Amino acid sequence: MDILSIIGLGLALGSILLGQLLEGGHIGSIIQPTAFLIVIGGTTGAAMLQYPLATFVRSLRMLPWVVAPPPIDPQAAIRRILQFSEIARRNGLLALEALIDEIDDPFTRRGLQMLVDGADPGKIRNSLEHEIGTIEHRDGQAAKVLESAGGYAPTIGILGAVLGLIHVMENLANPARLGEGIAVAFVATIYGVGSANLFFLPVSNKLKSIVHQKAKMQELIVDGLVAIAEGENPRMIEGRLQGYFAP
């Protein structure tokens, strides 16, 4: 659980709502379903138009990473690589075959299978690095869906404001209905700017950071498996891998 994301979102929203109350306003005055529909619906539609279905769906699946990121534990990965290295050094590469089914991570499992099959170290590196690049590109594009939404939201908020002002102009002869149009006009702008800067852009950058950390973790695994294939000393392997996530 990424508690910092929860605290950050709560702090941002809480500060805005508290500021509204301190200024003498009411929370209800900034709750406008019409403005919400215009901004969020329009922004979502624009993002769907820009990206393929698979990329858009992937972005939705990655959203939970903001509060529950995938496990990234470099020290555990290094300990596992060193375990592989010690077993291979004592009993040969074929002895690692018994460990394949115990590994949960599909990426590590594929790499270990290639190692057991006696693949050339260069082929192991090329194959796994190609997979890393493919995964990083796919998830990076998915994160950009939210970045694009953050660019569209303020503009669509202005569009909602214009629609609200049109409503005001159409009801100049009916003062009782002017307040509704003015509220939609201003609140739509708040929703557009607020959703972009408090949700879409921060979440996009958070996901990009996680994608980068995952790719770095996979590079560590590749380097360790290739070092085992080349017969390097476990101490040398540990020293190299520790440098990936040095303080």
C-alpha cells in the first residue's frame, strides 16, 4: 500500500474544501453534476479517441498501482539470483530446473528456463531485454493516457464554462435560472483545472515512475542471469547487482 498517494490526494482535496469553507462558501456550491459530466465525460471521450482500445484498457488496469503498486524488492531479487548462482556453481545449471515452478514472476521464470536450457548468454540478454523494452513501451503508453487526459481537462472545463454562460444568456429574462448557469460555468472550470492537476497529471507521473522502476528491476534480473550463464563468481554478481538500487 502506497500511503503517500492516499495522503497526498486527501491533503490536496482537503485543503481546497477547507479553503472554500474558510472563505465563507459551502461545499454544495462546488458540487455540480452537470459540470462534472461535461468535464469528466468529455475528457474521457477525448482520451479514448486518441489511443487504441488495448492501451486505454491497460491504463485502467494500471490505476490501482497508485495506491497498491506491484512489488519491487531489489534485495529479494538479488538474494534469489545469488541462490541460483550458488546452486549452479555447486550442481550445474540443470539443478536450477527444480526451482522454475516455485517462481511467481513470469519474467524471471522465462529467464531461468532459458538458463536451464543452456541458451547462449548473449541470446538470453537479447531476448529478455527485448521483452523489457516491449513491456516498458506498453505500460509507458498506458500511463500517457492519463497525461493526455490532464491536457484535455482544463480546455474542456473552459468549454463547460462557455456552455454555462450560453445558458445564462438564454435566460436573461428569467433571473431565477441565472444562478444555475453561472454555477455550471465557474464549477466546470474548477473541475477541469482541478482534475488535471490533482489527479490526471500526478497519477500519470506516478505510473511512469513505477514503470521505470519495474524495468530497472527486470534489468537487474537479466544481468544476474547472464552473469550466472557466464559462470561468474557469486560475490562478483552481488557487487554488480547492488549498484542498480544504490542509496
